[in-house]
Amino acid sequence: MAVVLVVAAGFAAQHFWAGRPQTVRPPEVVAGSPAVAEPDPSPGRPPTPSGGGPGGETDGRIVVDVSGKVRQPGIHRLPTGSRVADALRAAGGIKNGTDTTGLNRARLLTDGEQVVVGIPAPPPAATGPAGGGSAPAAGPVSLNSATAEQLETLPGVGPVLAQHILDYRAEHGGFRSIDELREVNGIGDRRFADLQSLVRP
């Protein structure tokens, strides 16, 4: 009996020990993979604007002025590396019957350039001698068609006097004779004597 009681007490103690409440620990949090940050756009390559920035200034573009005998003269924005032919297309093309002699359509354009179509360039002013001063142009200068630059090639004629000659021509409908040059403000007898053989109406 004593042995049976001892064995029964041992089973009871084991059962009690196994059934006691135990402290439950929370599960450990498994660290997940770090989120991969989405790379920012490259700061050195901003998106290319389609309409250009304020005032028309855009990277990789140039601004040219196309004038003369084209269908849409004015300011045009073209990609860098454009040629004269591209500027003519942007201006709507050349008008029919326009003389394009001397127009190099394959020439590369530069920013701020003006392309003139079908209008003859003004004749260059005569170059003065190396010692300074203006030399008369080859042949008599026409008082009725000369530009201010051409008039300034005459001896003793500067920008102010050239403008006086142009003003007189505009007010009186041109010069009918060389003697009318005396009536221009700033031309006296001595200066007239120097000019009369170098000009024509």
C-alpha cells in the first residue's frame, strides 16, 4: 500500500507540474527587407520642354529672324545646327518668282542671325586710305539714291551732314541739280567746291 501511495503521489505531482500556467512570450518580429527607394530623376537631364521657356530661350535651340520675300517673315525658333533651308521652311517657303542667287541654303545658322531673302544687299561703303579719312567712292555719288554710309565717303561729310542731305532730299522730293546742295544746312561755298565734282543728282 505504501508503495502504491508513493507512486500515486508521484503521478499527481507530475500532473500538477505539467498543468501549471506558464508565461507566454510574444513571437519575435522578423525584420523584413528594407524598402528600396525609387531613384530620383537625374538632375543633369531635365525633361525637354515642348513649347520653350519664357522669352523663347530653350537649351538646344536658336532664334533667327527671316525677312524679305518669304510667306511668313518674322522670328523663328529652330534646333541648334539648323541650316538656312530649315529657316526658309519655318517661314513658309520662298515666294514664287524670287531671285535666290547668292542664297546659300546649306549654310549653318547662328543664334540671333537675320536671313534676308530676295532683297539685294546694300553696296559696301568705299574704304578710306590707311592714313585715315574718307575717300570718295568710285564714280560720282548720286544725291538722290545714296545711303548715309555712301554720303559719308565724301570728303568733309560726316554722319550729321549726311543726315542733313537725306532730310533735304526727303523734304524736296530729291535733288534736281547739284547746285541745290548749297541749300543743305552745313554746306558752304568751300565745301560745295570740294563736292561738286564728286556727286550727281
